[in-house]
Amino acid sequence: MAYENGLTHFDKSGQAIMVDVSEKKETSRTAIASGRIRVNRAVYEAIEQGTAKKGDVLGTARIAGIMAAKNTSAVIPLCHPLPIAKCSVDFTMLPEECAVEARATVKVTGQTGVEMEALHSVSVALLTIYDMCKALDKGMEIEFIHLDKKTGGKSGIYLRPESSKTDKKERATQQTE
């Protein structure tokens, strides 16, 4: 229930609360989030060629992102612990930008959404890339972390405007294949 200010994590007196979802219906819910890390050419090549001294950068970042999604409620104080049904973390190498994009998809059947889990997953995956490559480049920049899409729950579907263009292109490509 949102109070006068429209925020659900505060009671009428302004105290922080965990939202009561006990009366909400369970629905299938999905959230997709993405972000990227800009790196120097040496780091980009080490990631792409699998030659980073600390090992498989993207494999480690994928596991870290999945673990982050599963443990979001331990880090974000008012998040509900959720029985995550699926979490995947995928990476796209962006050579023109000397960057790596991370994209997390999280699914659950429950009474509250998984947006925070997807965002946390992407954030930790990108931080893991930073950690594994910081000996080569301390100036890496993590940027553009955002929710791309969410489905389920009372509010229905959210599709980020920039993502809707990408999704339309993907659908058009799939239809022509």
C-alpha cells in the first residue's frame, strides 16, 4: 500500500518498513536488467582472449551475478527473500566501445517482483569484472545499470523505452529467420 508520498517502504509516520505482501496474489514475475563496464584495450583483449591472470573473468562474473540475485535481501534492507526460479547472466563484448555489457534475467513465482534481484545481479557481475581486472586498469567505468523489462504483478509489464526499440529489432530478426 502506498501512502501519501506514493512510497511503499514508509509507514504513515515516515518510518521505514518492509512492505506487507501477504495479501497479494502469487504471479509469475520476470525482470531483466543490464549495464556495462568500459575498460582499456589491454583489459578488453584479456577478457576476450581469456588471458586474465585471475582466470575466467566472465565465468566468474556470471557466478557472482547469480549468487547476488539469490542473496539480494541480505544486502538491500527492505527486500523480501525470494525463491528464485531462474537467474541467467549473459555478456556481450562491445569492441567499438571497449566495453562489456552484462544482462541478467531473473524469474520467480511469488507475491513481489524481482527487479532488485536483476539489478543487483548486474551490479555484482560488473564489479566482479572490475575486481578481476583492476591490476591492468584501475580506471574502468561501470555505467548504464538499469531495468530493461519486468513482467508480472499488479503493475503488469514495464519495458524501458530504449529497450523497446531493441526488442522490436530482435522480434523482426526472429520473424525473418
